[in-house]
Amino acid sequence: MTKSHTPSSPHRILVVDDDQVQCTLICCTLDPAAYTITLAYDKQQALALCDTQYFDFAILDYELPDGSGADIAQALRRTYNIPFAFITMIDDRQRARRPIELGALGYMIKPITPKQLVIAIETACAEIEHRRNLKKAVDVHGTIGLALGIIMNQACLSKNEGLAQLRKFCQPRNLSLLFVAEHIVAAHDIFSHQKQQKPFNLAKVLEALS
């Protein structure tokens, strides 16, 4: 999967439902400028599409001709990392627990009105963006933290002293902390795998970035 969502591009949504009336409702309700809809009418077709295309979100019918939407949900979560919600005719509180257990962002009961559908999709997409932004923040701080640990270990510095050294290196060269941190961590990973006897040469790594 090479394509990913950017804030300016439509959300790519996979709808898996053998109810063509429901599929038409979804396609006609959602703004094509904000959402690109791809339809699948059974489990096999849905998984085949996931193998070849990127999707930001999936809407799954719980009952399908060739299996359960729960089977697709497990594949989306474990293999494709695609968030999902369920839409079904079954109005049963006991059955409604299962989608939540599977990690669904929502559970809609048919018949669903266009307004309900839009609210549910907008809420789900907002949650997806929030999770993405949170993950990016964690990734950035995690990488800088690793690089900071390497610097502290190399020069026997405190955390604040190590961060000051990193900033002192970055600012005059107009380099971001993340850019330099990524290079330090990558070089240290290579060094660790080579299992050399000599110590890691941080100065050489920084020199290459100057």
C-alpha cells in the first residue's frame, strides 16, 4: 500500500454491504469532494480490494453473503490497519457489544438517515485524524528522545545539557531537531548491528550533517 491520506485529499472509504439500496444512500449522501467511496458486496471482494488499495476508513455490514463482517474487521485491524464502523439491521444490545470488542469506531442501525450517516462518518474521520496526529507526535518525541539518550551517554551529559547541545548544533545550520535525531538514531542502529569494538563516533555522524 503506497498511497496515504493527506489533509487536502478526500477520505477514501470502503463500504462493504450486500444491500445495494444502503450502498446507494451512502454514495449519494457523502460529499464526493470530501469522500471517495469504493463498494464491495461481500467479504472476498472487500479483502481483495484491501490488498490492492489504500483506505482511510471502512463501513461494514455485520451480515454478508459469504461470512460475517467481524471476519473483515479482524483483517482490517490486524493486517491492513484500517479503522472501521459497522452498519446493520440487527438492533440488539448484546450483539452491539461485539463490534466494540472488535475495535469498531461506531455501530449504526439500519435504516439510517442521511443526517445520521454524515454525523457518524464525520465523527469517525475526526477520531482517525486525532489518532494520526497523536501517533505522529509520539513518533517525533520518541525519535528525539532516543537521540538525546545517545548524546547523553556519549558525553556524560544531563538531559537538559544534552538537549542544549542538540539545539546548539541544529540552530546555526538551520536543521530541525527531528532531522538530526533521525540521523543519529539510524547511525547508532547500524553501529549496533555491526557489533564493533570501538565506541560509537557521534562527532563523525554530526560532521556529516554539517
